[in-house]
Amino acid sequence: MRLKSNILLLVAIASLLTFVSSANAEETKAGKRERVKQHVAAHLKPYGFVRNYFIFDSRENIAGRGDIYSYVPKDILWNQTEVDSYSTGIKREDLNANPSFRFLALTTRFGLNIVNYKVGKTEFSGNVEADFYAGLTGSTGVALLRLRHAYMTLAWDSLRIDSTSTARVSLLMGQTWHPMVVDMADVLSLNSGTPFNADSRTPQVRMDAKLGKLFTLTGAAMWQMQYPSNGPIGPSADYIKYSCTPEAFVGLSFQHPTGVILRAGANLLSISPRHTAWRVGSNSESVEVKVNERITTASAFLFLQYSTGNLTLKAKTIFAQAGEHLALNGGYGVMRVNAIGSWEYTPTRNLSSWICFTYGSRLKGVFFAGYMRNFGVREHLAVNSEENIVGFWFSQTSQQNINRLWRLAPAVIWTIGRFQLGAEYEVTSAQYGEGEISAATGLASNRLHWVTNHRVQMITKFNF
């Protein structure tokens, strides 16, 4: 009996221990789940939206992203001359004067902010963002996920400058907006004011140093990927690759508690359009040789913002040499052909300005106005024996023979919680010139005429 009692006691103790161990394991799992949940809530901040565009255009446009990202209206394309029209008896028509309509859910977006990590005095954060765009030709195809932003940031508070002054300094590494782009207009259109504002996301290393309470100094070194320069082989990052020189930016910002922001910045780009060329030898045979070519261009901008209550005013002006890698109306060309086979280059000069007003909260009104002037090339373009320009490369988002451009875009946006409904009327007019580009100016001055597109668009957007 005693043995039997002891066995029963041991069994009972073992069962109790098993139950306690199981309970502890469940508690441990529950604790781990709770800790993971708390960690995710504290450090990972997902965001995004579903957005639909409904768009009507009165004529053909130079546009991207399924034709919803509008740049400029296309020039007149006559099907025949007036003389031919008389002989054929067929009406003369502008083939680009075609109205069109589309609606797309492109640019539906997913993003993740990574925040609140700290080791010692160093704060760590990051961002990854993607949307649906890649894979489309016009409005046709399958929208694939593409990378927009991917960067990490290191930040330090109270970094001592001298015996009396400290600064907050952050160091960003990865791909995000080009510093010339950051200050955008609050328009409804996907183009955010382009080509009056720059447009580019680049791999970069950027430092922001907040000096006191009002000023921030910014310096950046950038590369090219999605938004490359144009040149002899078409748009390509090879031009900066073989230059071995990052694009450089320096800027200064002033931000006052009264709602005033002033910002100025300058940008320097040095690229190598060709690293080899063909040279004709004494026996009249051509040999491919190495060449050391380079074009260096500078651009600068000024930005002003003032906010009070429900009113916000923004204004920006950009002076760019070339600027085609920033989706501005510009480019560069050959100004001299050397005996050794190398080329020398000259850039175009472009002034782009815009102003934007927004007023309201739940129901917001927006008004945008932009103006662009192409001043042509800095030096005379080189011509060959047939009087043709040797080489002239321009922005893919514009045309070489545009001299001026303006846009007006009023809009209204209604916000209901996380849902937005908006409508915008955008009128864009470009002054084109006919015939060949002048080698002396880089401009088309023959038979100047204005071409206008009227765009009416509506969006629906749900933020999450």
C-alpha cells in the first residue's frame, strides 16, 4: 500500500510540474508575442494609400506613368501641307489634336517608416517605399512594383560646434528625393508642378545640420539611377559612372515659428558623355581611342513658404544649366570637335518658376501658376560639313524647340477622414518654333506658335 501511495504521489507531483511548466511556457509565448507586438508598434510605422486618377486631355501630351504624369502638350503634327491639301482634296488636320480619356489606379503606394532606434547618443531610422508603375507602355501593360525610396538615417542631438553652440546633425544614406526637388507644389496632379519644378529621386549621402533654432545647412553627394542624364547613347547613368564624380549640392534653410520658410541651394553636376571616340588615322582608317570628355553644369534655386491658419503660400524659382536629369526643359550639345576626336560641350540655360496657394482644411482650394523660359545654349553649337548640328541632347520630358511654357491649375480637394475626393483643371501652353534649331542660340525661332492642352482630372484616394 505504501509503495502504491508513493507511486500515486509521484504521478501527482509529475502532473503538477507538467501543468506548471506548460502554463509557464504559455505565459512565456504570450509574453513574447506581446513584446513583439510592442516592438512593432514602437518601431515600424506602415503607411500608404489607394489612389485612382480619372483624366481627360484635349490633345496628345508628352507624359509618363500611364500618361497620367503630364509634362507638355505635343506640337502640331499636320498630316499634309496646305498645298498638298488642295491637290488631294483631303482636309488638313493636326494629328496630335486628339482628345483622350483614361482612369488608372497607378501610384497606389506602400511604405514603411522605421523609427525610435537608439544606441548611445545615435538615433537610427529608415524608410522603404514602393508603388505600382513599372511595366506600363502608355496606358497598356501590367503595373509592377517599383522602388521609390530606400534610405537610412543616423542623427545626433546636441552635437557641439564650439564652446557655446550645439547642433542637431543627421546623415542620410540611400535613395530619396533630390534636394532640388523637395519643395513641391500642393497640386492635385501627379506631376507636382513638373516641369516648372524639378523631379528626381537619387542614391545619395546627405547631411543636414540644424544650426540653432532657425537655420539648417544641407550638403549632399548624389549618383544617378532612375533619372539619368541624356547623351550620345540616350538616357544613361554611364555618363556619371565614367566621370567618377558624384553630383554635389549645398543649401541653407531658414525656418521661423511665424510660418516662414526660406531656402536656397546650388547644385553642381560633372559628367563624361563619352569615354571613347573614333579617330581617323593617316591611312584614312578609323580607330577607337580613349577620350577625356567632361561637361560641368551648375543650377540654383530659391524657395519661399508662408503659412498662417488655413492659408499656405509657396513660390520657387530654378535657374538650371542643362537640367535634363531633373526633368527640366534643358539639355546640352557639342560646341567644338577637336582634332584628337574628343568633343567639348555647352549647356542650355533655363529659368523655371511657380507659385501655389492653398486655403482650407476639410474643403481645400488650390491654385497653381507656372512659367518657364528657355534661354538657349551658352556657346555656339558645332556643325558638320553639311551644316547640321553635331550633337544636341535634351530632356525626355520636353522638346528642343520649346521656347516658353506656362501652366494654370485651380483645384478643389474634399477630405472625409481617410478618404479624399479632388478635381482639377490644368491648362498648359507651350510656345514651339518650326524648322531647325539654330546652332548660334540653340533655339527654334521660325514661325513661333502656341500649343495648348486642357486637362480635367479627378482623383479618389484612401489613406491607410
